[in-house]
Amino acid sequence: MANLDFQSNFVHVIDGNSSPTEGHRHGINPATLKPLWDVPVATHGDVDRAAAAAKKAFKSWSRVPYEERRSKVLAYADAVDKHRTQFRDLLTTEQGKPIPQADVETDCAIEWMRGMANIPLPEDTLEENKDRTVITRYTPIGVVGALVPWNFPLMLATAKIAPALLTGNVIVVKPSPFTPYCGLKLVELAQQFFPPGVVQSLSGGDDLGPWITEHPGFDKISFTGSTATGKAVMRSASKTLKRVTLELGGNDPAIVFPDVNVDKVAEQICLNLKRIYVHETIFDAFKEALVKHTKSYTLGDGSKPGVTHGPLQNKMQVDRVKTFFNDVKTEGWQVAVGGEIEKNQGYFITPTIIDRPPEKSRIVVEEPFGPIVPILSWKDEEDVISRANDTTMGLGASVWTNDLDKAAEVAKQIQAGTVWINKHFELSPYAPFGGHKESGLGTEWGANGLKGFCNAQTLFFNKNIVS
């Protein structure tokens, strides 16, 4: 197996070959603000060529037996595993994740390919009697455009590639312009295992996504990103009735009951959620524990040992988060910890907890997508469930209590695609993941996710042949 160069030569792959471009751009290391390597900028002609190559490749790849497709995906997963350290370090460089978090994402990138390769997708026999047999089977849609975000650029790329290929589709991967490097190397590596045109890449600026979603040569779009952009993707894809899967923004609430171990739960929750609702009887103690754990964080360059939290990924994200810090003063919010952005040489934001802001304030209603979170109190169970659901989003939520029956009762009333009990953001390649309301459309992963890359075809076999 040829080794990849992870320090240079980041290229498009179209129809199995490196595809040079006249234009180039580069990413930025968010911890140091130093420019990274040049990457190609696709033209409209590149999109046309990739779509044409994909259409051609689909004709043969879709006919490859499932077990052969599966074996190739597993071999590809093994190759990513072989290069896991290089992928991890590249992820830290371009995205900013500290090494422990980058290790987790890299492991998930590999685990998701292997896991989804072990999910059966058999034909369903719906009726079987003396008169007829009715079968539903799942057939590949065609050319998939995978639009990958900057927050999990490695894992979400493989988690789109694997199910697309397993189900007989071909795929064009468009990494985020903020984090193009891991995606481009994943596609370059894939050429060792798949025929030309089956796995391709396109990199570029803000205009590339619309070119793909509008292009008649693409049959399905798998998009992960903001709700606003997801709506634009859906509008664009509707022109050709493309199939779409949208995994969009969230405003995840946590509901903490009074029977929990305060310090243990506070350590787990901290800044991993968007809204933290704590029962009033433990509110002060819980807030104190949150502050303690937040103060223990070490911000810095994720490649350095001992760093627990890295920078935000890009200036656009930083500028958005800064508006919430501006609101701290203009709205008179009470700050439990943080509250000021310290000057630094990267995209670092001081972790901040806001103490009981108004329920309709921006920090509660919107998703900052940064390390600033409100902590709120509750007394009545029905009321806190209503408050948790009072959002246009519905991606995830969590319930924290030692009473698992109570947790299940509350969880089933939360309007979200995933509800965790005594945990948050625990995922599995075997479980579908997606949002309710404006947090998405459809699901990815699991058998449901595989079916999202397929058309359902029903066959009616009439056994009573009339001569």
C-alpha cells in the first residue's frame, strides 16, 4: 500500500486521478492562525467532470455484489486505521481539537465504517401466501454529494462515504472550506480500493456547495451543517427533486434532577450542552461545581500535552460567539464564570457560564456554537419539559437522574432525535442519528441511515398466472 503524504500535495481526485486547478486557497491553524497548505479550488467545469465520472462509475459499481462492496469498505477502513496517527494529527492541525478529542474522532471515523459494514439490509418479505409474494428491496439512488462540516471533518466524511458505498452508490466528497485536509486525504486513500469515479473529491469556496446541490448529475445530497444552510440546500435540491438528508443545528437541553451526584454530573455536563436546567434544590451546589470544573480547563494549542480545550475553528464562528459576550453587558446577564474574552494569538474563547438569564434571551433561544452556556433552574417537571421543548430545534437532549423509570418518562416527552440518559453525545454506527423540527430531515447511520441512501422498490409476484 502506497503511503500518503500528510504534509503536502492536497489534491482533487476526479475519475481516479489527481485533478490540478488554476486556483488555490489554504486553511488556517485555528490555534496559531498560521496558514496551512494550499488546496485546489474547483471550477464549475470540475463539478461537471466529477458528476459525469460518477454517473459512469455508478453503472458498474451498483452491480457489484454486496459482499464485494463490503469487503472493499472494510479494507479501506483498515487503511485509515493504518494511518490513524497521521489523520489524527492532521485533524488537530486543521480543526483545533486537542489530541485526546482528536483520538476519539479518529477512532469513530474507523469504527463507523466497520460498524455500518456489519448492518444487514435484506429484502423484506411483506406477504407470502398461495396467491402472491410481496417483497421490498432497497436499491442505490445514484450519485451522492456529501457536504461535510468543519466540526467533525474526519468522522463525518467516513460516516457518509461508508453507507453510500455499501448501498451501491458513488460519492463526491466536498469538505468544508475551513477544514479541507482530512477529507481530501481520505478520498486520495480511497483510490487504492475503489474503481475510478466511485469516490471523488471537490474542494472550494462558498459557491461550490450550491453548484453541487443544483447540479442535475447528483441524485442525493447528504448535508451536515447549520439550519440556515440546510434550508438553502433543500431549496436548491428541490429543483431536480434530489433526495436529501439534512443533519442540522441544535439547542440541546439537559434536565438535571435533584437525586444526582452533583459533582460527578457537573463534570460530565459542563460546556457540552446548550441549555442546562437544574432542579432548584441543588442549583447553587451544581453551579458551584460547574464553575470549579470550568476553571480547571486548560486552553491552548491542541497539539500540546495537557491541553483540554482547543480554539474555535474559524473567524466566522468566533465573531458569532462574540455577539453573545457583547450581550452579557448590554443585557445585564449574571456571569457565574468567565464573561470576558482574553486576548490571545488564536481563536480561543474563555469558557463562560451565564447564571439564570431570561428564558427568551438569545443565549437560551439560539445556539452559540461556542463555550458559553446558560444554567437555569426549575421546580415543576411539566414546566421544565415544556421549556426544554420551547425551541424550533430538536437534535439532542439529556436527562440526568438515578431513577431510570422517571428518566424514560421524561425522555419520551422531549422533542428531539436523540435523548441520552445520564450521558450526552454518545453515538453508535448502529443507531440512527437525526433531528426533529428544524434540526434536520431524515437520519444517518444505522439501518435507517443505510435506507436513506436507497430507493425502496416493491415487487409483487402473482402466482396465479392466467393463460
